[in-house]
Amino acid sequence: MKINFIRAFEDNYIWTIEKGEDVILIDPGEARPCFKYLKDKNLYAIFLTHKHMDHVGGVKELKEKFKEAIVYGPSETENLNDKTLKDEDEFEIFGYKIKVLKTNGHTEEHISYLVENNLFCGDTIFSSGCGRVFTGDYQSSFESVQKIKNLDKNTLIYPAHEYTIDCLKSSKRIIKDKIMDDAIIEAKEKISKGLPSLPTSVEKELLINPFFMAKDLDEFKEFIKIKN
């Protein structure tokens, strides 16, 4: 599977899944860098994880040019969707099996896409962190992290932001281990070469993400307080 990235805004990644000249864009919050990337390619589909503008802001403009592209998304992006998805929906594109996981908490209807062993999780989690719980529904956010934590350990995770170093630095208040410093060095090396620090993996996050380690909801909320 060919997966690439498009940079947007200051720290967003618009992930791509590609087969030949056909491209799926995940959370195109900004159209301009997408048009540049798609210069000699075809936009086949768009996957949306949630409603925030830095994830959906480029959709209408992209659809004006690529009218055949199919937009998939949760009920909270229904005004943009061609196909609205819910938890545990399954479909196939490019011969890949895609499963939808409801991973709400950051927003009310946030979803993630499990494409074979690749998880595109929007703002549900970051490497060594989790998305802000704008809904105030910490129970749902905790349950969403549990869903991801319990995936196959070799699952690669593609968050939508380059927050890795900041998350690792704040997580060191909770996980006091050399592995955190090693992870910071590794992330800095990748970024210095113009690469994302991502993807991460379930196996890696089990060692460096305090939210994967939280025993229950109370500890999860306590870790949020410490990191904030």
C-alpha cells in the first residue's frame, strides 16, 4: 500500500492512500497543497474523520474540480458527505478492506479508518498523546483510546498533526523512563530530514503513551490534568 503525506497549515498532515494515479485524501483541511500534489493525479475519494475546519476546509473546492470523487465521513460532516459512515461499517476501495471505528470524544461523531493494518485516526490520539476532549465526554474519549490500544500491536497509526515532540515532552511528567528521551531524539532526527515523525504503532504507543497505560477513567482524566 502506498501512503504519502501532504503538509497543510502549520502542523497538519493530509495523509494519502494511492493506487496508480488514483488518490484518496484523508482530512483535506486546505485545498491548495492538495491541488499541487494532485497535479498529475486523480482524486478518487476523500475520507473525513470529523468536522473541524482544519480537516474539512478544502473539501468543497476539491469537489468543484474532481466532481467524481466520493466523500466519506461521519454524520457530523453530513453536509459534505456522499456516503455517511457509522461505527463498524466496512467497505472496499482499491482492493483494500476498510473498517470504520467510532472514536469520539474529541468531537461527538469522530471516526477513524482502519485500512488493512493502517489506522487513520484524525485527532483521536497523537504519538504519546490524545486529542483534546472538546465534548467534555471523557468516558467516550477513554473508550476510543481503548479501541485503538486493543488493535493488533503491528497496526500503524497516522494522526493528523505533528505534535509528537511536544506530546513526548509533556508525557515525561508521567512516564519517567529513558525510552521517552530516545523517542524525542528519534522524532527530531526524522523532522530534521523533512519527514514526519509518524506513523507510530500500537506497539510503540503502549510504551510511550500515558493514555494507553491508564487503568481506568479516573486515571485517564488525571493524566489529562497533568499533561495540561
